[in-house]
Amino acid sequence: MLDDAGLRALREAARLSPENLPLRQHLAGQLLAMGYLAEAEAEYRAALVLAPKNADITAGLAEAFVRQSAYGAALAALEPLLASPGYPPKLGVLAARALLAEGDTARAAHRYHDAVSRDPSVGDADLAARLSAPPVPASPYPAPAPAPAYPAAGSPPPDGAEVERAGFSFADVAGMEAVKEALRIKLLLPLQQPELFAAYGKRAGGGVLLYGPPGAGKTHLARAAAGELGAAFVNVGLADILDMYIGSSERNLRATFEMARRNRPCVLFFDEVDALAARRSDMRQAHTRQLVNQFLAELDGVDQKANEGVLVLAATNAPWYVDVAFRRPGRLDQPVFVPPPDAAARAAILRILCRDKPLAEMDFDAVARATEHCVGADLKGVVDRAVEAKLQQSIRAGRPIPLSTPDLLAAAQTVRPTAVREWMSTARNYVMHANDSGAWDELMPWVKRKW
């Protein structure tokens, strides 16, 4: 509800004269100036229907989006005009603000300096200070197609999916050598040695589906892959995509891929991907199938180079629920099993978990033998419990007391690694009774073990 009588009068006048473009544009500007951002967005949208190529109206709509933190929508609104030579410089400054907010400093600096070089009056001292970089060339990767704007009835992309920088690499991931090697060949080496792979027609990019029991380190491995490359990392959760409004989930998914393409090389990680890529044959509602269709379309890209430099990693505990279309070559065509760690890997994980703590002489191999069937998350729980007990002793003693092997062994007695047993039981049913295609042959040696 608008509190200002003048704005209410303007809105009523616009209602009575809906084709009056100057009046509607003036109302939108007043709403924006007074902070009624959602109302300003709606008025600018209505004005754009009357004048689709009006740069001032587009700038106002983009400003409303930026101030609502809907940076992807702002860039989508600006993209058609930015693609034209001689676009108004103020649009370049708006684009720079949105790009910087999404973490794309290089393209933001390029847009800003290009705009200011053509019209110094549009300069923004605060933005220039935040960029603090000379003009840089545009990205060598092809520009992504503009994403559609968001409808007033729906909601902009959630703020949860953000561009990160991983602070560790494969050296910080204990064990899983076969998994790391599969990721190197499939995803990392084409970026690290592009000339060699180009000779065989292999492009940088692609997708891998990581699957295995809960807590085995799939997310940790994805972050390490980004750190190994020095690439951007985008961790996509269900809340970042799913929306109550029909069509908004698909737009959120598209906006997420657009963000990854603007920040390439980039590792785009989808956790619990079976919720976004479930079998369409199990779905009763058309709009849920549309989300799967959109996901497949984004993996394919609009052309051969659309996803070049975008590495898609997806993780799931239930790969048998993922639609078979995702395993087509060029998509998530290489399922990689992330197994529970063996004794040597458990010892290595414990060393990494304890390396920043005061330690007495440790026998990590003994603790590893006492934690059979534990995954990485279980081992972290063991260390955390041992640390809590040792902290209580240290508080009473008034000094740090080193962590010892008996502390870890005592904590290990309190952990019950049921997740692996339950997962293997479920996997056994699929491997033994629903594996006509041979998709789960890799699991055969594992499910035959005693858990």
C-alpha cells in the first residue's frame, strides 16, 4: 500500500489512462525514487509493453532489479540493448553493477570503462573504487543468450546460489584416487591442456554424476575439483531452484546456468540432483516434467560452445531415480561411484581432520581399523566428539591437553555407521533385480560384501 497521496493520485491517473506512456514512465520513476521497488518494476514492465525499445524505461527496470538484488534479471533486461552498437552509456554502468554483484569483476570493469570512456558524466566513483581495475578484454568464451525477465507474479532467482572460490584441492581429499582420476580425465585436463584435447576434438566442459552413500565426500570432492582448477564454484541447492510459481523454477535454473557461463571456467555443482532430474515417467504433473526438460536443454546448450568452460558436477544418493535421458553422451553421461573409504583412506581422512589440533603421538591406523564402514562425515563426528571431551579436560586443567589415540578410539565407540549399510542394502536390490541395462555393474563387487 502506497503511503504517499501524490503517488496514489498518479497511480489512479495511470489506471484511467493506461496508454499514456509519459504518465506511466513518470509514475515508475517516482516509485523507484521513493523505494517502492516491486511497484516500480510493475510500472516499468507496463511501460515497456508500450515502448519495448525505450532505453530510459529499460534502464529504470534494470535499476529496480539491481536494487532488489535480482542481478540476473537486470542483465537479461539490458542484454538486448547492450548487444547494439552505440548503446546508451548509462546502461553499461547498470550492467557493470549487476555483473560485479554476481562476482564477474572482469566483465564489470570492461562494461564500466567502456561506458565512461564514451560519456564521463555517467561515472560512479563508488563503483569505480570497487572495481579498481583497468579495462580488460571481454571473455574469450561466447556470450550466453539473454535469460527471460521474471514475471511480476513470480519471484526472482533466490540469492542462495553464489559464486565461490574453493580454498583447497585434490591434495586435501584423502583417498578416492580412482574418482579423482576420473574427474581429471573427464573435466579437468581438457581445461588444463586445451591444445592436446582440441587435437582430438574434445572441448572443455561436460558433466559427471557422482553417486554413493551419504557422507562419502561428494560435495567436498566437487569443491576440490574447482580448487584444483582455480575455477569458480557454484553450489546449487534445491532452494535455489524450486519455486512455488509455475515456470519460475525453470527460469531459476536457466539463470543459474547463465551465472556459471559468465564466470567460466566454473564448476557448477548440483547436490541432491535426483530432486531436479527425477524420472519423468514417475511424475503426474506437467510442470514438474518441464523442469527436467529445462535441465536437459541447459546441459545441451544453445550451441556447441554454450557450455564450454562450464563443468557440471551432480551428486545423488539415489542415482536410480535420475531420468535416463541425463545419461546420454554430452550430459551427465559418466556416473562415478564415490565409495566408502577403505582403511588407508580412513587413516588419511583422520590425519587431515586432526592436522590443525594439538596432538600427542597418534596411531591413525588403529583408529581407522576401529571405524570400519565409516564414511568421511562419520569420521568428522568421531573427531568432533573426541575434541569436545578433550576441551572439557583442558578447561579443568587450564591448559590445552593434546588429543591422543585413546580419545579417538573412545569416541569411535559411540558412532554407529548405519548410513552405509542402509544404502548398500538399497543398492543391492537395484543391482541384483533391476540392472538389465548393466548401468550398475560397477556396484556389484560392493553390494556382495558383508556390511
